[in-house]
Amino acid sequence: MDSFNYKQLQHVHVSGLKGGEMTEPVLVLMPLFLMVYFSSVLRLSTASDFVFQFVCLVMPMISNVTLTAKYSYVTSCTISGLLIVHSLSFSPSNVSYLSVLSTCPGPKPSWVTSFRACTNLMTVVCILAVDLTIFPRRFAKTEDYGFGLMDLGVGFFAVCNGLVHSDKRNIVKEIKTVVVLLAIGLSRILLVSLLGYYEHVTEYGTHWNFFITLALCRLMTIIMRYLRLTNFFLLAIGFMCCHELMLSMGAEEWILGGSPRETFISANREGIFSIPGYLTIYYASAAYTKFMCRKKLLSLMACTTLMTIISAVITVSCRATVSRRLCNLGYISWTLSMAGCCILILNGVNLARKQCNMPVPGLLNLINKHSLIFFLLGNILTGLSNFAFQTILLSPFPSYVLLICYVLSVSSIVYVYDRTKEYSAQLNKT
């Protein structure tokens, strides 16, 4: 197919999508979080450990968003059943579940690392999968309103950053991170323009992308810290109220409407005007971490359950108007409720292992350690895959093989990079 017709096909492929059910993303992600239980015993000391963890963690995720997407409920229930049976049969008898619930995970709980790594992994899988026909359209980003698995991507990244917020970080290093993210974002815009790579303009805007949103959100957190505004709960409420007021005064109709993109602001209205919403998610997550860091596992799970229910109730009341493009109250509450469910699953896995802080699987540790490199490689290889193949035209089997090879390549490059760094560090010591 010639490039012009193929671009039209790409536009149809990602346009006008309405998403699926509100709770479906949790069912899709659940196998990934549950498999942490079975792969937590391995580090990544050998290549065979890497392969085993790839099969345990990544393959279920790939299958659940492609070939077995219709059976995510069955898959989740099956893995849950196996986990419960294994826990009851092989968990240490000298440790009680009550004693685990009475233990404090500490200031650096393992579930935070697992959640951050799983979010990165989920995003890297989906950014290529969305260009394949085996990826259900209900999982792709919605056009205006709705619940799509990929809609959670940038929201979950805001949660991840909020969970590890620290006022003790060096501001100069934080500014350097902002500069790096902006440089990556601007480079991506330039490359997309030069290479004629297809971009759906209503996703972020004409001259905007994920990296610029992350950079400006981080810059805003630096400014808030410099101004000594450290009450995260009040900051979250403040940003949310200002954002909802702005949307109610006509911004919602303007952002979602088909008005011309003649100026920089109008051309990038989705990216610019969603920032207060993502800051709300960030500070709500930071407030959660600050409140829960000294709590026992039982209190953590109880409070997380309560906050998840509250967020879910708000989401249901805003069901018809949940919009990632607006990052409105409905989207914020939906993102926080889905994140809460994932956190509960990970802490449930800890409980099943009878460990308050279960070891993080080596592959997830690796992804978390080199998160930016992992994500950048995913973006680069996604672009290369789309240039090498007309991905939308691929049949199911080649699509599935391509997706596996792509994620395996990204993971392997990061694995080799990490091994090389460790080897060099050992040589320097000697």
C-alpha cells in the first residue's frame, strides 16, 4: 500500500475510539502483578534467570493485550487460584499472615518498585501493540471520553513519580532531568516532522508529546518546592479545583472541539491544559506516600481500599465525562482508583508470600533502575518497526512474533547494558 493511503488507514485505526469497561484495565494488568509472586525468588544472575522472568512477567502481559484479551477474566482468576494454592501449600508455616499484616513495610516498600516497573513495561508493550490489529481497539486511547487501557499510561507515570517524591533531592539534578526530558521531547517532535511519521494530533497536540508533559509537570513540582508549598493534599485539591473551574468556563468545549490550531496554544491545547490534572494526580500520590510510609501493612491495605472505593465512586458519578484529553476529575479519580487496585494486588502478593517486603523480581528491578533508557528504547524500536513494516496490515501470527521480538530486544539491550556497567565497575575497583 502506498504511503498516502497507509497514513489514511493509520488515522482511521486510531480515530473515534470509545474504550471499554471501567474496570477492564485491572483485569488485563492483574496477571503481570500476580506473576511477581512466582518470579520474585530470582535476581538476574544468569541469562537463564532473565529468560525465565521474561516468560513469567512479559509473556502473560503480551498475551493478555493481544491473543487472549477476550479471556482476561479467566486468565486472572486462574493465576489467582494458582497463587492461593501455592501460598497455602508452600509458604513458611512458622510465619502467620497476621504477623505480616502487623509489620511496617518501611519508607521504601518493594511494591513501589514493582508498580513503577510494571507501568513502564505495560507502556512499552502497548506503544507498539496499538499499531497491530491483534490489539483490541477498546484498549487504545479514546478520542474524547471513555476508558481505554492506554489512557492510563501517562496518568500512571504521574502516580509513579508522585510515589517517589522527595524534598531532599538536589534541585540542580532535578532541573537537569527537566532539561533532558525537554530535549528528548523536542527531538522527538523534530524527528517525527522530518521523517513524516504519523502522529494523531488530538493525543497531545501538534508540537507536544509525553516527554514534554512529564518535563513541565516536574518543573512545576520544583517551583512548588522552591516556594515551600509542601502540603501535598492541599496542592492536589488546589490544582484540581483550578482545573475543573477552567474546564467549566468553556475550556472543555474548546479543547475537544474542532476549532483551528492556528497558534501555539491552540495547536497544543490538549498537552498544555491537561498539566494541572496530572499535577493533581502527582500530588495525590505524593500525599498518599507521605501518609502511608509509616503504616503497618494492614493499615496500608485498609486505607488503600477506602481511597480506591472513594475514587471509584467519583469515577462512576463522572462516568460519561471521563476524558484523558482533558485530564478532568473523572479521569483523575479513575486513574487513582486503578492505581489503588494495582497497589492492593501487589500488597496481596506480599501477604501471600508471608513477607511484608517481598524481593522485587530482577527484571523489574532492572527496568526500574534504567527506566528512561528502557522507555526510550521502546519508542525508538516502535518507530523502526513501523518503518520496517506496515504494521496494521500484518496478520495475527506475524504481529504476535513481532511484538515478542520487540519487547525481548528492548529488555535484552537494557540487560546487556546493565551487565556491562556492573562488569566495568568491578574492573575499576580492582
